[in-house]
Amino acid sequence: MQKLCRSYLLCGYQALSLTQGLLEILSVAEVPLAQPALAVICPLGTRPIKELRRASLLMMYEQRLHTNAVVASAVIRALTPSDRYAREEVLIRAYMTWLYTGMCSTREAGGMVADLAMLLLKHYHLLAAAQLLMRYGWLAFNLGHTRRLAELAMRVLEQEWENSEENRCGALLLRYFLVPFLGQKVDERQKVVDYQHIRTAFLTDALSLHPSIEVAVVYTLMTSEMNALHFDEAQALYDECYVRLQIQAIAPPDLQGSLMEKQAWLWARWSEYVEELGDKAKALTLEEQAVALYREMVPLLTPTERCTPLEQRFLQKRLARALNNLAYQLNRRG
């Protein structure tokens, strides 16, 4: 009987702890949470949600849950710094899970990216913050969060954080990506040196980057070579990146489109250069290759019914750029 009582007490305490934890996480969240995020916070079921709704502590609309400002303020004041940190770490995982499902509107994703980026920066997850902003930052920037995020990032970079390879590379990516939004100039030569270091780090498995960030790093180095009219070297950088990602069998449409875009842009610039040198035959061949690749991108990047709302927005954005570049190349032909 005593064991049974202890079991009931333990179950009751765990249920209370889960309910309290959910309330605290929802209180620190700036964005009302949907089911993919709630599943991370409540992995054992919806009982905590039901209890908070019965107590009138939660508000729901369009399948989104949040607390009102008065409740959230009272809950946050009662949290110790360590408790708040722990709740925000769970919220980070919840936001990321929801974001990667793509089941959110563009505006909702923008608010989520802004809040998630601030949490990652405050918790000194510098590489994660850099990759988030480089991939999804435009969603938050479209809502007017650009300067606030850039200023926060610069303040965080001036503080003391763990001197790991991840954080060092994350700090470099953050600085080069965000300082232009603050009206500051970038030392392009130093940027190339630092990006070469980042490339070496992920090629030697000292650093794990999302494939789209690898492509962005390589493209910066390609652009430097193209600006120096070293087109063969730029092609070699692209080829190595392409083979690496093909070996990893990573080929979502947006990433394929990104790789094709970089190759087409290289061929187009190369064509213009050799045309200036008088090699019209090679210029025409490179131009035709670029045009063919841009045309190939159109069906690839056209969203299908199976795409999530966020995937559709990403594909539409890249498709628009591909069509614009294709129009430019066709206009050059006359």
C-alpha cells in the first residue's frame, strides 16, 4: 500500500512538473507554438496542455498555443537564471523542430527565426546562430528584425565564449554576414582567408556545416577567384563541392538549385571574359551551357503540391532569381 501511495505521489509530482515546465517554456516563447514544437516540449502526451487550458492559463487560436502577457510576465519573474536557461534550451529545440517541418507561414517563420536567433546568440551557440541566419534570416529581416539581430550578434561576439572550433567559425560567419547591415565595410581579403579556414575545417571533418552553408562558403571563394579572373580555379572549387555533396547523397531541390545557380553564374561570367579576349566560339559555348542550366532549373524549382508552405517560399525565391538570370542571358544574345 505504501509503495502504491508513493507511486501515485510520484506520478502526480511528475505531471505537475511537466505542466509547470510547459507553462514556463510557453512564457519565454515570443511566438505561439504549433503541434511540432509542442511535441518536443510534451513528448509524453497532451495532458499538461489540457490541464493548463482548464486552468485558463493558455490561449489557443488556429492550432497555436501561447500564454497571455500577464501570465507570462509573472512566470518569468519567478524563474531563476538557470531555470530560464534550461527552459530556453528546450524552446530552442522546439523552434528548430517546427521550423524544419516547414509547416508555418512566411510571417510566422520570420518571428520564429528572430526569437530563435536571439536565443542561440544569448546562449553562445554561435555556429547554430550563424547557420540559422544565413539560411532563414531573410524571413526575419522582412519583418524588420535586421538591425536588432545584427547589433545583438556584435555585442555577443565581444563577450567571452567557449573558444571551440565551432564557435570560432560561427563567429566569423556571423560577423561577415551581419556587419554589412550595420553599414560597416568588410575586409574582402581577410574574409577569403577566413573562409578558406572554414572550408578546410569542414573538409577535414573538424566542423559540421549544413550543406547549403558549405555551398555559401565555397561560393564566396569562387567569387574571389572569378574577380581575379581565375576561372579554372573557381571551377575546381565548384567541382570539389559538387562531388562532395553528391557523395553524401544530399539532393533536395533547393540545394540542387543552389548548386546549379553557382555553376551557371560561373559559366556566364567566364563567357563574358573570354568574349572580351576575342574567343567568340568558347564564349558562345559557355553562354549556351549557362542558359541550358538556367532552363533546367525552372521545372526543378517549380513548387509542387507536396511542398510545405515554407518549402514553396524557398523554391519560389530561388526560381525568381533563376528566371531573372535566364532573362539576362537571353537578352545578351539579342
